Amino acid sequence: MKYALLPSLAVILAGCSLTPPLMVPPTPVAAVFPGAELSPDAPSNATHTADLGWRTLFPEPRLQEIISLALENNRDLRLATLNVEAVQAQFRIQRAARLPGIDANGGATRERIAAGRTADGVEVPSSVQEQASVGIGLSAFELDLFGRVRALSQAALARYLASEEGRRAAQITLVAAVADAYFAERLAQAQLQLAESTLEDWRHSLRLAIQLREADQNSGLDVAQAEGQVATAEADQVARQRALAMARNALDLLVGAPLPDDLPAPLALDLQPILDHLPAGLPSDLLTRRPDIQRAEQALVAANADIGAARAAFFPRISLTAALGFASPTLGGLFDADQRTWRFAPQITVPLFQGGRLRAELDLAEVRSSQAVVEYEQAIQVAFREVADGLAGQATFGRQMQAQQRVVSSAQRRLELSGQRYRAGLDGRLELLDAQRNAYAAQQALLDLRRAHIGNIVALYKALGGGLTDTSTQASAMAQPPTSEPH
């Protein structure tokens, strides 16, 4: 009867929790992105960028296959997936502590007792003793009266959810990194082609200068200037070859395997059919669209639950050990009614002196909770800045490329006129060399600017939480048949 009150007491105290209420801090950013008037959002019925599949944003077939290969073979993404599985197993282990563990056991002993004498001097002959037993038992199950085990389970669950968000963030990062590396490889290829065509033109100019020198129509200075220009172009060509090789190596590393030979033919950098406008929505959308922010929020939940577990450690712990079974000296009579055995052993542990360890653990849990708050706010601020930078680029890159295109056209016209005046003998070789270098630099600058523009689109796509799905959410919903009749 005296033990009958324990289950009732456990039920009454089961609702007792020392975990403090979760206080999620307000978002430490503005309500709208800066420069919103320069880059207005898309209509409210448009697909959000986070719901825009990467196949929609990157429609080139070659790039789509490369991204698919990376999602299958990339080691970082595979490691992130394994980390999720490991944390999930840890959560299941911690959750199992909230349930009693029941074991079944059985055993038999056979023992020979040596002959001897009793204290009264009576001779005792040797004998053989046998013992058989079978039963089920409950071993040291803790009654979670103050929510310590429950808080540890909640913390483990939050860390599991955080690891899953980390895997999603790793996938988004991988898609963006592969796309960025691919466009870097396309830039290196375009720059190499420009360097090779320019080198061929400058070699033609060198041959012309040598012919004019042989005909005594110019001086050796013109030949020396042309030779120096060709040598500069040759050095730049080698540098572009090295940049192309390094870009391909970086792409292979992200993919996790060498690229197969049967991929579709690549498109030139200036022919990439990538979207140039991405709707950003509001900063509050980042809280649900960005996996890294959701991961930081789950880390905040876990740290808050750790405080509850640390507080509960100051209170007594009650554990139950019980067993029920049969024991008999003969195997044949093991399950007779008279051979039944039972044991019930509750135990209470009260912390009296720990040398300040429990207080230090509570202080540590509170500090880590404060750190989680700071990391959560920092994740929001970083996301806000990344989106704001992307929107600033989205609003200005187009005008800058148009201006640079005019620079290239002007440099090309100057080069044509300088060539005509040089062949007519109206200008010297120095003016032609300057026009050639200026036209080459203007074309390289345009390629760099186009690459930066595409890179900004990729960065904005990642910053808004895009890259998690391969097809657009809105498009997928439209492709599915309706599940019910409209009202």
C-alpha cells in the first residue's frame, strides 16, 4: 500500500517542467529590403524565388546534368546526409530513455560443494546443487518528475531538426556553387577564345610590320613594338589556359567525379538563358525560406531545453528497479506456483554536494542559450545583407553592361579607324597598338562584367532560399490534377 502512491505521484508531477519559455527575439532587420524601389517585387501571385526550381533558373541541359551529378556524388552533401542520420539515431536513443526498459532473462547453475565440517564438527559430504530461474525485469527506470529526461529528449529532437535544416542548406549551397563554378568555367573558356583570336590578329600585324620593314616602309621600332605585343598576348593566352584548367578542376571537385564525355554541348557565356529578375518578397520570408535560419532557430530550441535539464539536475531523482519470475532447484518444477519470485527496489538520489558542478552546468546552459540567440540574430542579418546585395546588383548590373557594351563598340570603331590610318601612313604604329590593347581590354572587361552579373543572380537565388527543389513548386502544383471540386 505504501508503494501504491508512487504511480499517482508520478502522474501528478509529470507535468512539472523546469524548461523556461522559449523567447524568440524579434528580427533585427528592417521591414523591407533597401533599394526596394529600384528592384520592385514581383506580383503577389508570382512564384517566390525559393519555390523556383533550379531547372527553371538554369535551363541549359548541360548545366542541369552537371548539377544532378553533383547532387548524387558530392562528398560534402553526402556527409551532411550522414550527419542527419547520426543525429536522428541520437534522438531515438534519448527518446528511449523516457520509456521503461524491460528485459527477459533466464539462467541455470549447477555447482558442486566440497566436503567439510560444520562448526560443531559434523562431517558434511560433498554435494551438487542446481538452480534454474526465469523472469522479466525493469532496470533503473527514472521517474521523470521534474522533466529532466523530457528536456533532454526535446533538445535531441531540436538538434535532429537542425541537422536536417543543415542538410537542406548544404544542398542549396551545392546547387549554387556548381552553377557558379560552371559559369566561371564558361568565362575562362570565353576569355581563352578571345585571347587566341586577339593573338592571331596581333601575329598578323607582326607579319605586316615585318613585310613593311623589309620594304623599307617603316623602322625596326615598329617591328619591336609588334613583337612585344605578340609576346604579351602569348603570355595572356597561357594564363587563360591555366585559368580554364583550374576552373574545370574546381567543377570536377564539386561534382565529385570527372564529367562524362556524353554531356550536351555547352552554351557560350553570352548565350546563357538565365533569368535576370528574381522576386525577393519581404525580409520576413527569409525566416521560413532559408534553412540556415531555421537551423539556428532549432539550435535555440535545443539550448533552451538544455536549461530545463540543467535545472532539473538540482532535484532528486527516483529510479525504479523491479523483477518478476520463477526460481527453482529443479528445472521440472520451475513454473510451479510456489517458485514465484519478485523484487521491487525504488531508489532516490539527492544531490548534496557536487563542488559547484551543477551550478556550473546551469550557467553553461544559460550562456549557450544566449549564444544561440546571438547566432540566430546573426543568421538573419547575414541573410538580409546577402539579399540586399543581390538586389543592388540586380538593379544595376543591366545598366552597367549596357554602358560597357558601348565602350566595346567605341573601342572597335577606334581600332578600325586606327588600322585604316596606319595602313594609309597617316598614323604611327604606337596609335594602332594602343587601339588594339584598348579594344582587347574592353572586351575582357565585358566578359568579366557578364560573369559577375550571372554570379549575382546565382547568389541572390541562393540567398532567397532557392535551389532546394529541381522543379518549381507552382509549376508542379499546376501539373497535378485537382483533388476536389471547387466550392
